[in-house]
Amino acid sequence: MDRIGVVDTMFARYDMGSEAVDELSSCPGFGTRFETVRRTVPGFKDLGVAAKKLIQEEGCKAVVALGMPGRAPIDKACAHEASQGIMLAQLMTNTHVLEVFVHEDESDDPEILAAVCRDRSRKHARNAYWLLYEPDQLVRRAGQGVRQGFTDAGPVLTADRA
Amino acid sequence: MDRIGVVDTMFARYDMGSEAVDELSSCPGFGTRFETVRRTVPGFKDLGVAAKKLIQEEGCKAVVALGMPGRAPIDKACAHEASQGIMLAQLMTNTHVLEVFVHEDESDDPEILAAVCRDRSRKHARNAYWLLYEPDQLVRRAGQGVRQGFTDAGPVLTADRA
Amino acid sequence: MDRIGVVDTMFARYDMGSEAVDELSSCPGFGTRFETVRRTVPGFKDLGVAAKKLIQEEGCKAVVALGMPGRAPIDKACAHEASQGIMLAQLMTNTHVLEVFVHEDESDDPEILAAVCRDRSRKHARNAYWLLYEPDQLVRRAGQGVRQGFTDAGPVLTADRA
Amino acid sequence: MDRIGVVDTMFARYDMGSEAVDELSSCPGFGTRFETVRRTVPGFKDLGVAAKKLIQEEGCKAVVALGMPGRAPIDKACAHEASQGIMLAQLMTNTHVLEVFVHEDESDDPEILAAVCRDRSRKHARNAYWLLYEPDQLVRRAGQGVRQGFTDAGPVLTADRA
Amino acid sequence: MDRIGVVDTMFARYDMGSEAVDELSSCPGFGTRFETVRRTVPGFKDLGVAAKKLIQEEGCKAVVALGMPGRAPIDKACAHEASQGIMLAQLMTNTHVLEVFVHEDESDDPEILAAVCRDRSRKHARNAYWLLYEPDQLVRRAGQGVRQGFTDAGPVLTADRA
């Protein structure tokens, strides 16, 4: 059976990992074609190596990596480093690792922030499934301004596509 | 038959991938000397590994990677990370991956933005073709201030070249 | 016997390495299941390669890397480079290296700064132990806003988790 | 016969590559001990992989990589990425790739800008030659504030060296 | 006999390499246990690959890499890239490369700047020696706020260590 990895952090202020795991469990083939493997690390700088271990030691064919950068300037620099680690993990393994970051300053309203966490975690979990099993779902939406967390931006020109 | 890869994103607000595929299909040797392979990924941070997979798993000899960074400061940081991934994909494979990014803030006019998307996507698709099959086209234009998306800047000195 | 590495710097203004070593010596299995190996390097840019050597030459299964970036802008840039080195050390070895940085400008009060050094060094030493021997401790705290150095931030929504 | 690579861009507004090739052709041993190989790529982000290909596929023992970053902030970010690619190309091949960047905002006067392009391209071409065949020329100038493009800065202390 | 590498630049405005070589020649075991190998490169972006070559082609067990970033903003970006190259050289070889950068804006007084160059070059040369042959010298100074170039900062708390 294939495996899809999910790794999140203790640092985040919303349990994004459980959302991703739950979404994947509702995708076609869950339990027959693929299963999920979950890990939690201290902070988002630990996500890169954790994702790489899920791929190379646990045999995951894709990974969803979730984190929540804080509001301070130093958090932005750290998020950049964390992203570089996730990027490297992908390039060293030829495997997609979907980065799901919700920045704490995306909203001052905890309800909205929680909703962003839920939506973005679930949509990227679905993207991981699509990348592995239904890539045409992605091609069909090419250039359509698709977003995760908030509503889609849509295409620049309304009548853009034939 | 050789293969040239094209990978774009759902995040972009213009279907840049189709422009690149269409341009390549008008280049000499299309269908006989080379064919195209298209992929779409969620966002531009997924382009690096997708390009590397096109090269190493699908046998592409060059890749055109297209994306559209948004207007927010965080989008600039992400674009930087996406670029680093594309850079690494090239260096790890000794294969050119032409980065085609149209920044959403290059114009406030959707018509102009769409025109930039079209022109830049097509010109870099043509550059990919040149790199593989007509490298002299590039040498001939060395230092000529050639641009994609907007008009050429031209050389610094008009009577520069002998 | 397993080994956990601890590497700190002469540049730091608090002996963070000793705190980490001491904390690890109070974890279950110390002296029977695992032992510690300590190194000190000049500055935090030397931590990355030192951590990698601890893993590949001394057989450490995890490393705690501790440093104290100064207050000047140049120190921030250097901290970024140091972090990238620690990130690379992890990805090149599939081994967790917990970065424990206390920025000198986190407090103007030396007593508070020392307390942050103690708390963060010890908590991340404990995290290293958890990653190796009790990973469920981490999963249990996923998304709970856990912090090191200062008090936990807690989850965004109080009644977030079922 | 040894080979020294020269790679420049269509984006640049001065034909820097021809200057470098011409300078190398005036160095001792040209045509007997070494020859030059020239390539042109679309923009400076393509220099890294092009240099690496010159080294690994064309057998070049050193490469001169020339580009001209534009005036906009985005150009600075791109120049940074281009530099990282050139850096990686060197480290992955144990071969010097001399980065010759002339920033378009170094002068508003086209004549001066062209002069900077000429001087910097030629001096770094000469440096490539020195690195391979006359390394003592470099040691002799250690710490002397040697510049390319503009006049030398000289040492901090006039009577510095014994 | 072991070898310790020293590499500096023509760009620097003080002969830092000679200071490092001289300091190493005064360390115990010079000429019997270890010797020095010196190289000079054009600028600090050439230090990374030069250090890696000293390690992998000349057999150096540690390297001291010295440079002097200028005052302009572009110099800061370049220093960052140079540092990343030195970082990579270390991680790809499991060998310490001590980065010794003196920023030209550390002082407006040439005498002070020269003194910083001397002190920092010599202290890091000594650190390279310690890393190889007397690592306990470093552990003994862990967290003591040791500096190179200027006076030590000392520990945060005077009575910090037992």
C-alpha cells in the first residue's frame, strides 16, 4: 500500500496535522490504495528533515508539511529557512512535499485564523492526493488563480480560457 | 524523440502553460524531433521538484517553469524560495529550466498583465528550443538587452557592436 | 549505546551547552540507552559542520546545536547563514539537529536572558530525547502553541481540540 | 588542450562575453595551452547551469560568467539567486567560475557603464587565466584592494606591507 | 604531515592571509605536525570553492578563509553569498572552514580597521589550530562571549559559571 506522510509542529497554534490526516482519509482509495503516516516535530525548521525521513525511511510517496510562523520579524526569517529545508527535501528525493504555512498575522480574529488553518490544510492534503492519483485535476485548473485558506483569486481575464 | 517539459501552477491567474505548449508546437521539429510534456502543480514552490521529475523521470532535455507571484511581501519571499528550487533543479541535473515568472504587480491593467504573460511564456518557450537546437540564435543576441514580456531594452551604446 | 550530540559556541554569552548536557543526563535511559558527546566551536556559523561531524564521525543519532546571535544587523544575516548550515546538516544526514538560538536582543535584562537560555536549551534537549525515544510526546502536543524560552502561546481557539 | 569557458546573456546591454573572449585570446598560451568555449543564455539565472555544463560536458577548467542585473528591486533579488547558482556550480565541480556582474545602476552615463563592462570583463578573464596558470600573480596582490570595473581601492594603510 | 589551508583575496584592503599564516607558524607542532598552504583569489565569492579545493585537492584538514566586504549595500548581499559558499564547502567536506570577514564599515579609522584585521585573522587561525589539536581549549570557553577583532563581550551574568 502507498503511504502519504503528514508532519506538523508543536509550535503551531492549531492542530493542522489532524485536518490533513482527516481530509486524506476521505479521499478515494484511502485504506486500500494508500495510508497515512503522521509525525510531529518541535518547530517548522524541523519539518524539512522530518519530511525527508518520511520519504526515505518510511516510504511516503508525498508529504504534507504544516506549520504556523509567528508575527515577529525573526519568525519571517525562520519561515524562510524552514521553506528552504522543505524545498531541499523535495529536490533531494524527487518527491512532492506540500508546504502548508499559515502565518499568524494573516488575521487578528482567532476564528478566521482557525478557518484558514482548516481550509488550507485540507486543500493541500487534497492536492497531495491529486498529484499522486489524479494529476489531471491540477492541469484542468492551470492558471485559474486557485487559492488555499481564502477564496480563489480567479483568472486575470474573465473570458481568458477558450 | 526528445522531450521538452512545461510545468505551471493552479495559483497563477493566467494559463501560461498553454501558451508555452502552443509556442513549442510551432517550433521546427515539433512532433518529429521533440514533443512536449505538460504538468501542473498547486503553487510555484512546487515547480522545482516538478521540473526535476520531468527531467529525471520523464526524460525531458529542457523545461519551461511558469508561475505568477502575488502582490504581498510574503509572495516575494516565496518567489525567492521558488526560484532557488528551480536553480537547484538545474544544477542537480545539468539541464536548463527556464523560469518564467510574471509578478502580479507588474501591471494594474489586467489586459496588459495578460499580454505580459503571453509574451514572456512564448519567448521563453522559444528560448528553451534555441538552447537545445539553435544555440547560435542566443550568441547572436549576446548583450543586446533582450527582454521577455516587455519590449527589448537594447544595448547601452547604440553603436556598441562592430 | 546511542549517542546524542551537543555543540555550542565560545561566542555565546551563556553556557547553553552545559544546560543541554545536564538536561539530557536527567532523561530516562541516560547512561544505559544513550550517552552525550559535547563539542564547542568558535561561533554559530561553525555549528552546521560540527553537527554533521557529530552525526557522521561520532555516530550521534540527534544533535542539539546552541548559539546566541548578537544585536547588530550583521548578526541577523550571520544567524540566517548559520541556520542554513544547520538545515543542510540535517538534510544531508536524515538526522534531526535542533537549533537552539537565543537572540541577545530578546531581553535587555541579563537575568531574563539567562533564564531564556536555560529554559530553551533544556526544553530542546528534551525534544531531542523525545524525537528519538518518545515521539508520541510530540504528536500529543501538535498545534498546541508550545514554546521554548518563554511561556507557551497555547492554541488559537481554547476549545479547539476534541 | 585546456579549455576556459565564457558564458554571457542576451539580457545584458553590453556584449561582455566578447570582451572576455578577446582578453583571453591575448593571454600567454592561448591556442597552444588553452582555448575558449563561448555560450550565451537568456538571462543571468541561466548562468549557473550553463557554467556547470561547460565544466562537466565541455571539459572547461575555469569559467567566466557575465551578466548585467537591472535597476529594479526585483532585479536585485534575481541577481542574488543567480549568484547562488554560480556559487553552487563551483562547489559541485571544484572549479572556479568567476562571476562578472555589472549592475545597471552603477552609472547613469552609458559611456561609463560600457567602460565598466569592458574593464571588469577583461580583468576577470585575466583572473581566470591567473588562477589556472599563474597563481602567484594573485598571492602577490593579496590584501591590496584590487578592483575590477573601477580603479583599485588600495590597501587601508599605505605602508601596510613590509 | 597535516596541512592547514589559508585563503584570502586581492579585493581585501589588508593582507589578512599573511597574518593567519604567521599565527599558525607560531602554534605548537608547526613544521612537524602540520604545515600551511596559502592561496589568494580575486574576491570573497571565490573563497568557498578555493577552500573546498584546498581540502579535497591539497588535503587540508582545516581552512581559514579571509575577506573584507565593502561598505555598499551590494557588498552586504555579496558577503551573504560568499558566506553561503563557505558554509557549503564545510558541509560537503565535513571540514571546518573558519570564515574571517572584516567589514570595511566596522571602523572609519584605518588604524583601527587594520588592528581588527590583524586580531581577527590571528585569533581565528588559532581557533583552526585548536579545533584540530586542542578542542578542550574551545569547550573551556563555551558561552564566555569570546570575540575576535574587538574585546570579548564576556558572559551575560558575571557569576554565571560554577
